[in-house]
Amino acid sequence: MFIDEAHIRVKAGDGGNGCVAFRREKYVPRGGPSGGDGGGGGHVWMEASQQHNTLIHFRFNPEHKAERGRHGEGSNRSGRHGQDVVLRVPVGTVLYEDKSGEKVHDFTQPGERFLVARGGRGGRGNARFATSTHQAPRESESGFPGEERWLRLELKLLADVGLVGFPNVGKSTLISRISAARPKIADYPFTTLEPNLGVVTTPDDRSYVVADIPGLIEGAHRGAGLGTQFLRHIERTRLLAHLIDLSESGREPVSDFHVIQSELAQFDAALAAKPMVIIASKLDVIQDPSRLEALRAFCAGRGLELHAVSAVTGAGIEALKLALANKLNSLRSRETSEEAS
């Protein structure tokens, strides 16, 4: 089950209480106060892990609590600190305050750690309150409470290329052809119910990650079909690959482009403005060549790169893999030069 959103409560450990005690030992007259400090409460950490690719382990276990500190004891013995809790999340998880919606942290690198809730400080024992004028103090401190937070976790997959388009245009078939990904493929709409990732390797040993997003239809931004619930997974991509069906599907290729582009813009204007490559799919079953020519003329007028492919026969697949790699290299170089300036 692919779960990309979860709501959780985290509670750091409370600090242990300080102790009130006095030395009572033979041959030690007027031993004085000897109450130790309480131990600090455990922290709650989050860590990005490549071993996880979904948030399902939070969906059914929403509460996470660190250990409290142990109370102080006599003979100046401090309490033990509480054990920390480390919650592992997939790389690409974004952390938000549940009520305010404020962004807390974005996990983008494997092994990245973030302190989510700080444990409470332990209280001081009465030995800490002794002075030259107050030599037998009977006061101590209670432990301080640990932080408590309600958080929302949102997973956004990290991919270089995002495949978008109507249902049944061949996105899953394409990703299975260009990578080792094996998504479910069938001849009915909305076969793909969750995003799929595939690593593409070119003949010259370059590699990049492609994300297959469940199909969009007109009105998706209002909740039609699967809605736009998965579009967050291509917000991080550098490049969009828009698949358009060339077969006699009852839709027009140029019209399909406008519909999907409109849905992207309704979700996020920045998403619609991303660099895009057009992929004309199902070249093997095309019956009316004018459909391809009309799409080619439209792309030329828009300055969009067009590749016609057949994932079944393999026509145009290798050229497409190289073209996407070249486009990504160009985009990375541009980003590097912009950062340098």
C-alpha cells in the first residue's frame, strides 16, 4: 500500500525529578544534602532513510513517545537520561505543523537527521541549593516536561523526470520499457493507482530517475478521476515528459496537451511552467499519420521537443532515453551556472 501522507503526535521524554536527601553515614557528622539531579528526557529525532518508500508505518502507529528521565537519588546520584526515539522517513518527506501548516523540515538527503521534539531537562536535587548560609536545603526541582507536537508528514518522491498524461496513454508501459520498474499494466483507465519510480540507464552509462504518475483527466483539480493527489510527486522533478496517445482514442493530440497543461496550472502554476518534452506514444498502432503531423507542427510552433515512440516495438525508445539524459544535463548545467552567479 502506498501511503504518502500521515498525521502523527510526538512527545519527548519528561525530565526526572531532583531528589531531597541527606548523608547518613557513620563517622560523617553533619554530612549535608546529597540529593542528585534528575535525568534529562529522551529526544525525538527523524532520519531520512533509503530503506523506506512510503509512510505506511506512521498511518497505523501515529503516536511516538521518548523515554522520560529517571529521578535523582541520594548520595549525589543523578538519574539516567531517557532513551531517544528515532523515526525513519523516506527521502523526500516534508514535515509540517499539523494545525498551522507551517513547514518544519524537508528531508532531501539519505541519513539526514532533524530534532523534532526536545526532551525535558532534569530537575536539580537539594545538593544544588546548598550555600554557606543555607546548609541544609530541603527544596528540589521537578523535571521539566518534554516537547509535544502534532505533525503532518507529506511524501514527495525525488525523480528527475515526471511522466504525465491521460489514463491509458502508455506511461506504465513506457517506464517498464526504459527501466527495470514493473508497474501493473492493463487496458482499462486508472490501472496505475500509485506513483512508480524507475531508474533509466543510457548506453553511455548516464542514469536518471523517472516517475510514472497516475493518469489525469479534465476536471482533476476539482477531484475528478484520481484528482491531483499525486501531482505533488512531480513538484521536485527537473523535467516533465507529457505522453500523448496517437492511436484512435477518440481524443485529439493537441487538445490532450491543452487539457493536461490546464490541470497542471490549476494545481500549481510553477508545475505547468517546468521544462517539458512531448512523447507521442503508441506509434505502432497509428492509423492516421495526420495526427502525428498536426502534433509535430504544434510542438514546433511552441518550441517543444517531440519524440514519437512505440513502447511495444521499441521504436524510438533508445533515442528518447538519450534525449532525456541530454535535456537533464542541460538543465543541471543551467542550475549550476545560476547558483554560481
